[in-house]
Amino acid sequence: MPVLSSTAPPHPKPSDPSPAALIRDRALALGFDAVGFARAALGPQARERLAAFLAAGSHGEMSWLAERAEQRSQPRALWPEAVSVIALGLSYAPADDPLASLGRRDRGTISVYARNRDYHDVVKGKLKHLAQFLAARFGAGVKVFVDTAPVMEKPLAAAAGLGWQGKHTNLVSRAHGSWLFLGEIYTTLALEPDPPHADRCGSCTRCLNACPTDAFPAPYRLEATRCISYLTIEYRGPIPHALRPSMGNRIYGCDDCLAVCPWNRFAAAGREAKLAARADLAAPALAELARLDDAGFRARFAGSPIKRIGRDRFVRNVLIAIGNSGDPALRPAAEGLRNDPDPVVAEAAAWAAGRLAA
């Protein structure tokens, strides 16, 4: 995004709080739950992990990870003027058990983060307000990022002291568990870095053991092509048959490895109203979702991150959940899509109908 700057920055008085303190206070006032500061650089471990991940082909169809790997692994390759990174976290911790709907086989389970507004819009709005404060108060150049740019958000957040990357590769916070949306501000302002957080996973392997599809070949390593979040959101083709039974009724994303983290016991429910779960997305009926045409899909998921994957990919996921339901009452929903214009949907419908017939 364009760089914001001020041509006439005011000079702080000697008694004024430090820039970092002022920025932290403003970030918390804007609704962020965590804020930290790091240099605009990443250590060799982050770069080596990314290189190994890409070399193994673990990114699957997410080609953008490889296309801009250099910018992703080195902040100044993305913006040479960057001096510091401000890492921000916004809690989306659920108020209820995020895995409760897994036992309701006629219902779908949607990842907690996608049960209301698209977090990209929510986080970016707050980041822009904070960036404007930096430009006006300190005359700093700034760029804001939320997930869609080549930025290694989790290593940067760890470097800024927000938490550590757990064995499930996601960020873990002592205060917010595994439930933080991340955003970054790259800035020309020199800020004192916060100390990085020590890894506090210890000998715990709950997240690794919880994965339904065994997507973790080792601690701190993810095989994305086996991950249900990747399969239901990023992957466009027919989901491998061997993995389908393990998906259960997960129709968009998967929270299992996040939900079982023991550090979640310290996390209070997220405060951002725009991210509070919509009642109709807590455990939606599979039969109803299978009937969605393109217009109905877009209307139901307007403003939701689910809208990005489109009707066909979503209904494919729904049909796999129907095939796993063991509920003969759902067989007509699958039979009705055997001749769907989208061949991936039609194949999933035939698979589901065959499972229920058997």
C-alpha cells in the first residue's frame, strides 16, 4: 500500500513517553489485544524453515508462497526503507467450545475465525488508524499488512514478543492462547525491539496428536497438503479419497490443533463484536447448505471470508461432510448434485451418495 508520511513532525519533549509507549497505548485503545516491536529483519531459522517447506512441496497449490519467497523471508526485500516492524494481535478466542459441533453429523463445522466478518477487513481498518497516528505524530513512513502480502507474520510476531510459534506452527500467546489474528506495520521509525518470547510448549504434543489427517510429520513442521484448512479452503480439485473420512463434518477450515492447546485456558473471549460468531454459522445444517446456488451462496456469505472460495468449492466440502455423516436422510441432498455443472461437485456428490447407500 502507499507510504504515509508527514512533512513536519513535531518534536517530542524530553518528558514525553517514548514512541513505543505512545504507539502501544494507541494500539490498545484501537482494540488490539497484543502489540510488540521488532527490527525489520528475520533470523536464519525463519528463512531456513520457509526454504525447507517450499523445497518439500508442502505448500501444495499455494504457489504465491514460492513466487515471493525472498520478500517473505526478508522484510527489507519487500520494502528497503523499513527499519522496524510493529506486530499487532487481535484476539478471536471463542466464548464456547469451538469443537462442539463436530459431534453433530447432520451439521457443518466452520472454523471459528470464519463465523462472522472477514478478519482482513477488521484488522486492516485498525492498522490504518494506527498507521495514520505514526505518520502524524512522528513523521514516519508506514506500510500495513494483513496476511495477503508476502510477510512472515508468525516469525515477526514471535520476534516482537507476542508469543512463540508452537509445534502446530501457529503463534501461541501466554495471554491469548492460539487465538490471535496478526497484522504488521512496517515503518521507517526506529523503535526499541521487545525481547522475543521463549518457547513454552515443553513436552506437550496435544496439537500434533489432535490433527485428524496427521498433517504434522514432526513438531514445528506442517504438511499443508494434508491439512484440512488447506484442503477445504485453498485446494480446488477433488480432495483425495484417503483423507475424506478423516475430515468429518469440517466444511471450512479446522481448529483442532488450535483448540486443544493448554495455553488457551488463559484466553478470555475475544472482544471485537464484528468477529462474534453469527448464530447461523455456528452449526449450519448440511442439507440446507447443499442446496445453495451461486447467488444464494454469495448472499449468505457476504462479508465473510468464506465467500472467497466460491460456491463450488464450498459445496464440495459440504458433500464430503454429508458422505461422512452416516445419515441416510441426507442421501437425497447428495443425489441431487450428481449432475452438477461443476465436475468436482458432481464427483463429491457421487462419492457421498455411495457412502450413504453403503
